[in-house]
Amino acid sequence: MSDVQKHEFQAEVRQLLDIVIHSLYTDREIFVRELISNASDALEKMRLQQLKGDAIYDADKPLEISITTDEEAKTLTIADYGIGMTREELVANIGTIASSGTKKFLEALKENGGGADVIGQFGVGFYSAFMVADKVEVYTHSWQEDGGHLRWESDGATGYTIEESSDLSRGAKVVVHLKEEFEEFAKPETIKAIIERYSNFVGFPVKLNDEVVNTVDAIWLKPKNEVSEEDYKEFYKFVGKDYQDPRYTFHFSADAPLMINSILFVPDDTMERMGMGQTPPGVGLYCKKVLIDAAPENLLPEWLRFLKGVIDSEDLPLNISRESMQDSALVKKLGDVMTKRFIKFLEKEAKSDPAKYTEFYQRFGRFLKEGVVQSYEHQESLAGLLRFESSMTEAGTTTSLQEYVDRMKDGQTEIYYLVAPNREAIETGPYLEAFKKRGLEVAFFNDGVDDYVLETLGTWKEKKIVSADRADIELEDVADEEGEALDEAATTGLVDWMTKAVGERFEKVEAGKRLVSHAVVALTPKDAPNAQMRAMMKAMGSDAPETKARLEVNPRHSLVKKLAAFHESKPELAEKIAKQLGDNALLAAGLVENPGQVVSSMGEVLEELMD
């Protein structure tokens, strides 16, 4: 060896390396990804050089990356047959920190937090090796025939040397001499796990101790017509860590407003639905096939956490360690684009295969409802994806808000709904009959969160969404066909008497025209939380405000007619019956704190009647 050139690090350089080695990266294993990425870049440049037709040194060498571990020597070697470097390029590329001025780098770090330009300009990724190494060697020969056989060495502290070597292949070989506390990086199983996590989709073969590790293609970069259904299934099982096939596959690419290549999968089911805890995000963020973040925050909204897959964007500016996104506005834009596109994808699937979408909704509808509450900008489109039964559908057949609106009567301005555990509870309850009598459709919801979701939504396509148990709903008068009602005087006398008997428990007692087959009904006042909302507030540890319902009496019902006559002849017993009717109405409305007390009171009334 001859012509050894020694370069001393200045004080500023040592300060800079201290930042790189101790502060820039949170995970020390990142150095493997950085060195593989550098090797991949060198191979890509070599591929472009080959297209020019110039004479190339070691022209028959394959474009691949070779990684070798040596536990005895405590070394990790990463080699490529890429473009290589001349002596001048060695200084310019991996010696730049020493030669181009550290003040400029430190200013870029301070002012901008670093960026993609900083990585390329200053070679910081390469210097991440010193986090785990006490010495790093680089052996290189340029693609040019007269490039020279060169060896670069540094301990990351005192400086570096460049000297002549011999018999080198084209490309670069980086030998990392590991510190004693980082001997784990000389173990093949450790390096294999890191490659599979961060660099599995590098566009060139990556061999670990002569075995190809990256066997899965980055199919998200391929045109859709070049990817088979089987390719999608196999890729999903790899990225989703699942043995089942995906329920939906969304392959999306765009070059404006951002360069995006992505594949998103909907699993067959989610463990969260089975009570196994919240599902962690499953969409990894990549830049040019290199993993940036396996579970990035603030990329996709939380309600899309059930998705699995990959989003790759070349437009992402990264901080100098490639470990997090620097431009949060750009990341938000990327997430918004993908969210809108995925919602459109679901809209298309719902129309083209309603039965398949219904199965999806049964498993993932909760996430869409969460999105209605959380994502105001996507609220209306997500609400259009909700599915429910209604008073105008057969049991088991679902409909949508759009279909509801299409069926609305002329002049109708409100969408009516009811929430109960099941369809039977709604159909046998007191709230539906007034709407059926007038030919008004009522949507049926049966999830505990539905009332909160619909209250949050408020309107859809300028139609107000209203719970059918509200007291302030104005319904048109219709002809009574269910029998003769009490006359006006008797009705007034009954209402006045019931107001005295049970009025302290209700906001108001009045005769109404809503009821058909029920004697009484408790209606929730405007803006007061109903039973479902009160239960949710209680579950969240909040105290629900006291609510007094309005009691509506049906003057056509036989029980009410008998009570009107009975309260004069048997006032004490009639009062107990009136209170029991009120309790029953509150129980049906879900506004009774202790249902057992209602049952007990019923027993007392029955016993007195039998006596």
C-alpha cells in the first residue's frame, strides 16, 4: 500500500459526529438500513451508467448487495457492485463532513431540522455506523477502469485515512468493526430481522451470508395489470402477518398532487371486534421502497387503523435520520388523499357488490362510525357508508341514508331514527306507530354508540337527523281509525288529574295523537340526552343532567278510558295505576335507573286489583 492520505477532524467535526452518533438516531439498528440504502443507491446509479454503453470495470458483476456477518471477528460487512468511488469521490461523498464545512451542516440542522438534501449532501446516513462501531473501513473501486483500488478508514473521532489497496471488485465494501456492547449486530439472525423490517423491498437482491433475504417484491410499484390476485394475497399475508386472505384490496397510484404508490388491505376480520384490545395501525410508510415508519402517527386517521399495507411516496422530506417525517403539512396531505380515495373505493364496492359490502360493514362498521365522529372533513361521505334496517325494509335487509332520502315523502325535511337492541324492540315499542301511521320511514339502529354518532352527524345532505322519541317533533294530523276517543272534557279532566298524580316526575302530561296501540309514551324533551346518550355519558364517568320526559296519553286507548272513569270511584288505586303507567313509559324510554323497582310496584298494583 502507498500514498496514504490522513485527514484530521476539526473540533467542529467532532462535535458534529457526536450529534450523529449519540443524538440523531433513536434506534441503533437503523445503521443497517442506512448502509443498505446507500448500497442500493450505488447500484441504481450503476444501472443507469450501464445504459450509456461506456466501458465499465468488472462489467460482468451482478447488481446485488452482499452482507456478511462474522461473530468471531465482531464485524458486519455490507458490499455492493455499484458505481463505486474514485479518490476524489471518496472525499466528496463520505469525507464531506470533514471537507465541506461543518458550520453549514450545523446551520441546516438548526434552521430546518435537516432534510433529504442534508442526507445526500453530507452523507450522515453512512456515519450512523459509528453508533455501533469503533472502526469503519470502506474498500472501493469506481466503475471507471482507471478508478483505482482504495481503502478508507476512520474511528469516527480522530479523523480518517485514504490509501491504495489491491484486487478490489467494482463497487464498495463497508466493514463495520463493532464495539463490544454491540456484538449482536454480528449475528445473522439479528441482521436478517432488521433487513426484513426495513429493507425487504429494496430493488436489488440482498444476500445475507450468500442467502437471498428479500424474497417479496414491492408489488405496489407495479401496474395493476401486472399483479395477479395470488400476488396480492401472498403480499397481504406478508405485510399483514395474517394467514387468511384479505376482504378487500385497494391498489392505488398517483403522480399528482403527490407521487403515491400504495396497496391497502381490509382484513377478513379484526381482533378488536372480538374484544382483544385496540388494533394497532398496520400501514407502513415507505420512501422509495425503504421503510420509514412501520406505524406512523398522523398519517391515516385513527379510525382506519384496521387497514394493513403500504404507502410509498417519493415526495416525503425526511429528517436527517430518516426516522420521522419533517413536513407535517405534507404528511397530512398524503393522509387526506389516501383517506378520500379509500372512502371512494368503499363507495364503489358498496354499489357493485352490496352483499359483500354488508358483510364488511357487519365487521368494520364501528370504525366507520368512529370516523363520522372524529373526521369532520369526511363526515358526510362516511355517513353515506352507514347501513341499517328501517321500517320500510324486510328484517335482515339493510339500506342507506341515500336510499332513505330517495324514499322521503314530498315536503319531508327530517330523517327519523330509533335506537334499540334489536328490530323487535323498536317495532313493539310505542315510538314507531305514529310514523308508520303517517307513512314516514324510521331508520333502525341497534348499536349502543349509534345515538351518539347520529347526534354528532346532525344533518345529512341538508336533512336534519332526528330521534323519533323526541317531544318536539311536529307530525301532521291524520284521521283516527282506532276507535272513539274520550270527549274533550273527559280528556282535560284526566290530564289534569294525572298531572297532580304523577306530574312531579314529568316535564308535562298531555293528551296526544302519536299513539295507536299504546296507552302512554314518555317523550324526550328537545336537546335533553336520551337513554343511550345518558348511558354513554355514565360509562365515560360524566354525570348526565337530570331529564324529565313529557308524558303523552292516548285518549283512544281502552285502558286510558277506563282510568278516566276509575279515578273518580277508586282514586287511591287509580293513582297507583297512573304511576305504574308512568313508570312503564319511562322504562320503555330507558329513563329508569332501577328497573327492579318498576317490577315491584307492578306486583303491588296487581295484588290490590286481585283483592
